[in-house]
Amino acid sequence: MPQMMPLYWLTLMFFFILVFFMFNNINYFNFFYKIKMTKNQTTKLNYNWKW
């Protein structure tokens, strides 16, 4: 039935857009940062300038 073809393409388009957004959301919210457990210790450099 050719008159039903636009509805078929429209539902396919909505389906693929929905899958696309779901895939992007899952990948965006599933990202985890690695937690650093070490403390950053800064060393103080003392320069003794003798002119």
C-alpha cells in the first residue's frame, strides 16, 4: 500500500532518533572520572643566591 509509506518512514525516523538520543545519553552519563587518592605535596625550593 503506497499511501502508508510516509507513515512507515516517519515512524522509522522517530525510532532511530530515539535510539540515537538514548545511546548518547547512556554514553554521556556512564563516564566515570578516576578518583585520585594521593595527595599533592609541593616541595619548597630554597635558593641561596650568592653574588
